[in-house]
Amino acid sequence: MARLPQTDAELTALVRSVSTETFHRPFTHQALYNRRLRTTGGRYRLRDHNIEINPHLLQYYGLPELLGVIKHELCHYHLHLLHGGYQHKDADFKKLLAATGGSRFAPPMPPREDRTVNYLYICPQCQAKYPRQRRIDTRRFVCGRCHHRLELVGLDVKMSQISA
Ligand SMILES: [Zn+2]
Ligand SMILES: [Zn+2]
């Protein structure tokens, strides 16, 4: 299945097939996109057993990342319904996650390359780049590589524009 699910119904169908194929148990609840999720890729709702997925996953990533998040949420789901240890710290959860190939961490959202840094400093001697969210005191903070003074060269720079 190469096409990414666009609607909640398509998403639910995908979660059902992953559940059957990978967990050999049915997913009998709903999966839905939730635009309000910010940094997490997904969420399992204890009270109604539904799974929420961050739609930004589709915007920034592809099917492998989506499947990783779905498997992660299905680990919570199945263990919770089976009265197993369904939390991140539980051995049951860690074991099932490893066995099914679920992602341990949500992919960063927005991805690193899409982030904007407030200040970009450069070392004029060795060209090392120092992207920073906060202003730094260039009289005190010097280049970690060559100890030269840094120069402020950009404001509000996208990470994708900063070549390594
Ligand atoms: Zn989780
Ligand atoms: Zn330097």
C-alpha cells in the first residue's frame, strides 16, 4: 500500500490491517487525525480506545514513519485491552514494541530541516556554523574548534538553508 491514508476512514482501515498482520489481533476502534497534536506522532486514548495520528506526519514524512507510529500506538492499545503493562516504562510495552518494530520516539515535528533558528553565527576563521535560538555574547563565547570570535551572519534562518 503506497498511498497514504487521507481520511479517518482510510486511516482506520490502515490501522486495522497493520493490527491484523503484525499483532494478529483485530483493531476494533477508530483511528483519527488530530491536527492539534504538535510534537507527538500519535496518541492512544485510554478512555475510548481510539488512536489519534498527527497529520503533520504525512506532510513531512512518509509511510515508514506513519507505520512506525501506528505500531507504537497499537502496542499501547493491545496491551491496555489485555491488561498488560501498556505504559512506556513497562517491560511488556518495551518487548512488544521491539517485536513489532514500532517507533520508540516520534519523528521530530517539524523536522530539523524545517526549523527556523533565530540567530546564525559563523566562525570567520574555520567557517564552523552555530545556529542558536538565543543571542549569544560573542565577546565571551568563542568558536569551539579554533577559539576565534564568532560573527552574527543571519536572523530567522531555516535549518535547510544551513549546509553542514
Ligand atoms: Zn506512546
Ligand atoms: Zn573556528
